[in-house]
Amino acid sequence: MLSLPPSVRIYVATAPCDMRKSFDGISLVVERELQLDPRSGHLYVVFNKRGDHVRILFWDRHGYAMLAKRLEKGVFRMPW
């Protein structure tokens, strides 16, 4: 189970993201397209076009961290 402080928000992208992007690429998407600060400590969730990959970017006290998941079968339910 994931336990987050009440101050942490989870932002989910409503358009697919290019999964070739890594820390800097996804943080630029957060800054430019969402107009949010990727270093705020919130979680930013992006999916690929097919819906079988997800990445979650967040800033801990020392730098960016990213969680990634690829499904073997099926797809995630996309927000778009």
C-alpha cells in the first residue's frame, strides 16, 4: 500500500507521452504542458499511446525519481 502525506497531489496526464523520454523529458512536459513545478514533491503520471506502459515522476529531496511499469498482458485504463 502506498502511503502519502495529504499535501501530495497526483497529476495524471490526459494525453499519451513518448516513453523514450526520461527524467528531463518528462519534467519538461510537466513544466511546459501542465505548467506545474516538477520539483514540488507531487506525483506526475504518464502513459504511452498503447496503454501498456506507465511512468510516475516525482522529486525527492535530492533529485528526480521515477517508477515504471510495463504490463505483459492488457492495458491500463487511460484517462483520455
